Amino acid sequence: MSTGIGDALREAREAQGRTVEDVARVIRSRAEQLRALEDERFDVFTGEVYAKGFLRSYAIELGLDHEELLDIFRTRVSAPNELPASTLVTGSMPRGPRRSTPPAWLTWLFIGALVVAGLGFLGMISTRFSPDTASPDEPQGAPPAPAPPVDEGPETAPPPTPEPDPEPEFDGLEILVALEEASWLRATVDGAVVFEGIAAAGETLQYQADDQIALRVGNAGGVRIQRNGTDLGAPGARGEVVEVTYDVDDPDPVA
């Protein structure tokens, strides 16, 4: 069942005349990730923290109330859809007074009266519309033939909607940094510093490299790392400063 999150994102984006690819370039994400949010395919993300981070960035870029959408996500996606115990119907609920059942002969008498009334009504209808009772002044010929159908020509099918070009697969190194708590962060991609500063709680930062990504995190226990779709968890403890490097050919990070 739709939560309304995807519809809100799609309608806001289309109202601004933007494509998914346009927004993906601005917020440094992949178009397929934003399409997954619009289609409400939240299971595409390896964890809810990553899904909420992309949802937050997407909503902010479109000018939507990201807190409202995140609240919907928490209540409709994160929480189990169970009814509270107070709404369940149990056998101990109070019942109203029972009504006595009418006698069987009274029921059959009522049915017989209905049958007699129905037969009388059908007889009256058949007598009224019988051909023998028609007025002699009324023509008794056949009804006029229906007008021939108008030839509107061959139907023209609407042109098919072009499918978007498939997004090329990325075969390098991709690191997602999901901020469960605010943290100072410096990200170095292939030798160039691309971010340095305080990252807010709830954000998900995405970096792609051909060879190497190095991260220095000021609150290692407040972030979670994902490498090429694999959740690596937190790189350290809360409040701990950690520097870790990821190489494209080495699945194990180097501290």
C-alpha cells in the first residue's frame, strides 16, 4: 500500500520540470536511488538509515517538508502495522438486549402476501402493454431502423512514452556515509578533498572513486558506512576520531 511519500516526491519534481537525473546530479546520488524512493521501493537500500538519508536530501532539494515525510516513513515503513489492543474486538465486549424471534407462521404469512402482491403487479403490467390494448390510431409498424454508424476512420494509437536511458553501472568504489548523529567529517576522493565540515544527523553522503576514498570522522560511533552495497556499520566508538581508507581492489578498509 502506498504511503504517499513517492507521490509527493514525484509530483513536486514534475511540477518543477525536472528529471530524476537532474536532481541526482545536484544531491550527488544515483538516479536509480531516487526512482526507488518515488516508487517506494525502500528495500533497495541496505538499511533504513540510508533510505531516510536519501529521502531527507531529496525532499529538501525539492522544497518539501522533509520532517513530515520522515515522520510518515517512521510510522508507515519502520513501525509494524499493528492495531493497538484497545481497538481489538473481544468476546467480553458488552452486548445489547436480545430481541425475540417472530413465530414461523407469521413469517410465512408475510411471504405469501408478498407473492400475491407481486403476481398482481405483473398481471397489471402485462395487460397494460399488451398489443391487443393498443389504440387503433397508433401505427403498428416495425420500429425505425437505427442510423448507420459514422465512419470515423482508423483509430490512431497514442505515441508510446519513451523509456529513460538505463543508467550506466558503476564499477568503481562507492562509499555511503549515513549520519545517525552529527559528526565532523573530511572525505578525500582519489586524492582530492571533496568535503570537510560538520555533517548533520540524518544526512547520507555518497562518494564514488576510481581508486581510493579516505574518511576522517570525528564521531565514529555516530555514523554508518556502506561500501558498494555492503553495510560495514560504524567505523569506531561514539566520540572517537577515526581515519579509514577504502581501496577499490581491497575489500578491507585500512585504518
